[in-house]
Amino acid sequence: MVDKESKNIAVVGATGAVGEEIIRLLEKSSLQIGTMKLLASKRSQGKKVTFRDTELTIEEATPNSFENIDIALFSAGGSISRQLAEAAVSSGAVVIDNTSAFRMDENVPLVVPEVNHGDLDKHNGIIANPNCSTIQMVTALNPLKQHFGLKRIIVSTYQAVSGAGLEANEELAAQTGQFLKGEDMTSSVLPVKGDEKHYPIAFNALPQIDVFTDNGFTFEEMKMVNETKKLLHMPDLAVSATCVRLPIFRSHAESIYIEVEQDGVSVADLKRILKDAPGVVLEDDPDSQLYPTPLSAEGKDDVFVGRIRKDLDNDRGFHLWVVSDNLLKGAALNTVQIAEKLAGSGQS
Ligand code: 3JN
């Protein structure tokens, strides 16, 4: 299946915010690509996209789309993945799914290559790409877990609107214009398109990402909790999250509090480990006001870490500020890195 030199690839959701990034990353990837098939909903059928100097026509994604495909990258929402992933696997493809449809299925590896690429070997046709907020957090925390042990994570996120899709980008731009002209802001997408109420995101902060669950946390918050435990192989790790949407177009930021297991760990110890951690860039120098921001991380592949401090009361407690481009490492890049690993051409 995925062992010959060149791979036939399908991208499902080729016209979405993440799908477009996947195509751009595949163009410059070291993957040898035989056939490239771009799939989307019927609405986008017939659109043209140039890929590695060849004009491709977007086709409607159906259960019959996957004949001769080696790797199918899904990023068209959970319901499309639930409808079509099994058909792709039955056709002989390995599916890398960028939705929450299969993430917590125990037969489906959930993978961030820098953290747990070994789990890829256990796949049964489907591999899940984690939620964007989870990916950047575990990329930064896994090296600290390995060196100092990890007992607790408390995270608050500052998430960009692009996590909610291209429509949310348009809503932020339109509301910004309305506000600056003194007009009423119109809201129909955020915090959650399908939920009952909508609030303006421009010049605002919305403490709701995805819908609420019965325990008072939102689904986005519970994804961070459950996916982190699975990725780190720590079912008993204490994790809690508060996810907040801000009027930022791209890159999620996170304020993370951790408690390590070892005594006597210093800020310098954390910096020493993070400086050489795969996929992580340390940007931490209060003397020169060096720390990452969503704008400085935009368009970059890495997870940026700064503002590392020891807690004032708990000797094992530390605070970190973690920023990454939600559409790259948080989504498209991690998906393509999994494909590269599968094909044996990955860098890490
Ligand atoms: O809102 C964000 O910043 C991230 C959103 C992710 C998202 C949005 C809709 C559906 C997901 C996800 O990847 O967890 C899903 C989903 O697949 O459940």
C-alpha cells in the first residue's frame, strides 16, 4: 500500500482554509507524488487549481473517488470524514483525518510526529490529526514531560478566527469595517455557526469555542483535555482548559501552567530542553522584550515558546506562553508531516 516510491494522493476539502494550505505544503514537500486528486463538495466541482505546474480540476468527493489512491488527506469536516473515510480505506488508501471524527477511537492513532510518531505503526487505515490547540501545546510540553515528568496542565487559549474557517475570517474583516464606520456589527458565524446566539468578534473576546458539553466545558476544551492525555500516553494526567476566541486572523496563543514531577527544576532547565526540542523555537528574553506573538508566528512552521517563569508559590509550577500558526503546525503541516512519515520521507 504505502511502500512504493511515488504516492497517489487525494485531498478531501481542497477548497477549505486547511485544504488550501495542505496543497501548498504538498507542492514543496519531499514526497514523490504520482497522481494528485483534489476533492471537495459538489459546489466546488470544476474549479481549477495549479499543482506543481499541472492544472488540476476539483472533483466532487464520493465513495468511488479513492481508487488507486495511497494516501487520502481529509479536511472537510467530521461528517464528510464519517461518510467517506471507510470507503477510502476499503479502496486501499491510508486516511489522515484532520477532524475530531476518529481522534478518540482506540483503533486510530492520534499523532504529532515530534511527540509520538511510533504510534503510526499501529494504524488500521485511519490516522487522526489532533486539534490545532492541542498540537502546539503537546509539541512544547512533551520534551518537558520527558525530562521532568508532568503532573498537571492548566491552559487558557487565545485563538485566531481562522480556526473557525474562511467565513469567520470574513466576519472579522466585515465587523472591523462596520465598527470603525460607527455601524452596528452583524454576526452570524461566531462563536459557533450552528449555535443559537452569535456575538461580534471584532474588538471583543469570546469565551466559547465549539458548543458546550454537559460538564460546563466546551467541546474545544474537552478536545484539548482528552487528546493531550492520549498523545502523551498519560490517561491520568490532570488537564483543564479555557478556550477563548480573539480578533486575530491567524495563529493561536496559549498561556500554559504546568506542574512537573521533579523537585528543584529551574527556568534555565526548561529553557535548555526547549532550545533543542524538535519543532520548537525558544523566543524568551524579557531583557530585550523577546517573546512570540500571533503575528510573528504567522506563516512559520514551528511552535514558539516564551515568557517561561517559575510559579510564585509552587516550586514545581511553571508558566509558559506558546504560539503557533493554527493552519500550519496546528493543521495542514502536521497532516503533511504524518504523510511524509508514512511514506518514509519525513525529516524528523
Ligand atoms: O476553532 C478553532 O480554532 C479550531 C477548530 C477546530 C474544529 C472546528 C470544527 C470542527 C474542529 C477540530 O479540528 O477539532 C472540528 C472537528 O473536527 O470537530
